[in-house]
Amino acid sequence: MRRLRIAVRLIALIAWLLLCIPAYILSRLVTRRRIVPRAFLAGVARIMGVRIETTGTLQPRAILLANHLSWLDIPIIAACTGSAFVGHDGIAQNKFLKWLAEMNDTVFIARHRRQTVTQQIEQVRIALDASHVLTLFPEGTTSDGKDLLPLKSSLLSAIDPAPKGVAVQPVFLDFGTAAPEIAWVGDELGLDNFFKVLGRPAPLPVTVHFLAPLTGESLAGRKTIAAATRHALESAMGR
């Protein structure tokens, strides 16, 4: 049954991608709105058996700071927010992934080159103008879903300070008891995790908690943003 689920979902994902590519090209001829990427990512989540519920209120213009367990986090957040994403520049080394990511206005962060911060800030502003919502995973990598990894304030340089009129809003992705089954951690290869999730029985419930936006002194700098975000996420996790 696992092999059958993998085969069926893989065929469905490929078919959905082949359907969305020409739709994306045609849509770009008539509008700058990213209609197809959001629909594509929402479809990926649906094919994978994800069932999304939300709590809280998403701000109209927001930078979302979310915990990170799996590649599934991206289609889940995109499905309910239409968000663009901030990714590390390692993703850009894979031409196929870079191509897909750029369709959704992904901002690539050069984590070890501080001299690019000014350029990254401008990229963040452009992405926000296009989508109004931008998501960043401040852990910098995926966790096991049981605990938060240290939040890397260096990843927040591009949103320090946040653009005027844009909320900085923590988001908690809660996979419940299924978290260990989908988490991508340790030495597991990305392809191995992909097929592990692909073969998982459906459905996969997840709750996306939109937490209160940061305010006041919490926004004083990237380190205070990281500390306040950690506190908000840990509170949502019941820590």
C-alpha cells in the first residue's frame, strides 16, 4: 500500500505541475498577481493528504516567522496565506528548485555574506509589494517538531527594521502527533524524506496558528525580534 500511495501521489504531483506550468505562463501575460503559484502549492498540500485548519488572524501585510518541520510547511502556508518565502541561497544551487521558487517570488538569503544585507532588504520589499505576505523560517533548518531550534537572528537582518505598515507575526505550525512522521531532521536525505512523506497514509491534519503580531520593544532589532518570536512560539507549543 505504501508503494501504491507513493506512485499515485507522484503521478498526481507531476500531472498537477504539468498543468500549472502553462497556466502560469499565460497568467503572467495578463497579470502580475501570483494566482497560479498559490493554487499550485495548495494543490500539492491537497495531494499529500494535508487538511488545514487555522486559528487567529492573518494581518493584511505581514512578515510571518514560522517554526519549520518539513518541506510541507511551504505549501501549507502558501495555501492559507498566498505567501512568498525567504529561502537560503543553497536552494538556488538546484536549478529546478530555484526555478519553482522564483515563480513564487522567493527571496534568497546569502547567510554568510553580510555585505548583501542591503540588497536582501530591497528584495524583501519587492516581494512584499507583490504578495503582501512573506514567510521566513528563523530556525534556519527543520526541527523534530517537539522543540524549537535556536532562532538565528542573522536571518532576520533583511527585516530589521520591518518595512513601514508591515506586521511581524509569529506563526506556529502544529502537526500534532504526526510531527515525528513528517519531520526532516538529522542525516536524512531530502529525497528520502520526500518519499517518506509521500508514502504516509492520509489525511494529515495541521493547524496553522496565526499568533499576535510583535509590537513595541519587541521590534527594536533582530535579536529582540528573535527572542520575542521564540517566546510566542514556545507559548503556543505549551512550553
